Amino acid sequence: MKFTVFSPDGTTSREQEFAGMPTFEGDKGLQAVKEVIVAINANNRLGTHSTKTIAEVSGGGRKPWRQKGTGRARAGTNRSPLWSGGGVVFGPKPRDYNKKINGKVRALAFSRALFDRAAAGEIAVIENFEVTTSKTKIVDQVVGRIAPEGKILLVDAPFAAGARLAARNLERVSLQEAAKLNTLDLSQYKKIIVSAKALEAIIARVNADKN
């Protein structure tokens, strides 16, 4: 598959063939992509939400007022869910949202997401992310030439310290190592800019998962 390869400053580009890219026909792998994205989002949930039941709310040691003769509704405790500050009925409690995904399904989803973004022309390749000085302005200019708008993901294997420092303050830019790239990363950004070295590492990883 051919990719547009940009120079390090983003001013010039050329077409280059990268062998070993996965190819798909029809709907194969789309369900896997959905399942993996749902699982990743679920696994990222902390599950620490908690509310107090009527048994856990403090107070309620005595009946608020006598049963009859006051003209008010009967009340047995101020911990009632009907009262402000009372217990919560069927409220959330800490729980584990983790979903287990088979390794082959995860690999299939990653390959399909990679193919779809590449086929749509939404993956751009840059020769490298090396910068002479750790200036955010320089990285902003390079990214702006390749992708003028939208949320951008930069992928390298690995990032040089200077490039990481220069890019981390850009609000619309996120960084990810090629070895940690996942299906959700491939799906949620408008444009993905990957170094040639990182793309080769990603392709090698995809082909290794097939074996």
C-alpha cells in the first residue's frame, strides 16, 4: 500500500510503497473493531462510584414525630430515600467494568482499523520527528502543514526526548508509541501522523500477530 511520506519539516512529500499492510474485503473485522473499542473504554472506567443506602446513612435513631395527630405523613426515619440527605435506592456501588477480549479478536480489530484509516488516506507518514530545538512552535508548524485542523495523533518508535517535549503542549496533538498503539487510538483522531520507522514497526507487529 502506498502512503504519502512528508519531509521532517512537512514542506515536501512523495509517494512510497510499504509492503505487508493488511488488506480486507467486505465487513470482515468491523464487529471486532466495535467489540475492542467498547472493551477498551470499559477497562478505562475506574468503577469507584458509590452512594449510601438507607443502612449506611447516619442518623435515624428515633422516629421523627409520633405516628398520629400531627397532620403530617407517617415517617419512621429521617434516613428514608424520600427525605433530603436520606439513603439512595438502587444507587451505584463500586464495580469492575473490565471486559475480556480474545487476543485474535484484538489483533483482527487492530488490523482492520489500520487498513480502514490507511485506505481513507487518513494516515500520513513523516520521515522522522527529529527537531533541532525543543520548540512547540516548530512542531506546531510541521503538524499544521500536514493536517491543518482537527485532533491529531503522532506515532513514533520511540519519540526523541526533544520531540516529546516540543509536542506535549499542543492541545490538539496527542502522542503514542508504536508498540502501545491500539484500536481506539486508530479510531478517534481525525488524522494520524506516523514516522516511517514507527509504520514499519506497526506493520511488523500486525504480521507477527497473524502467526
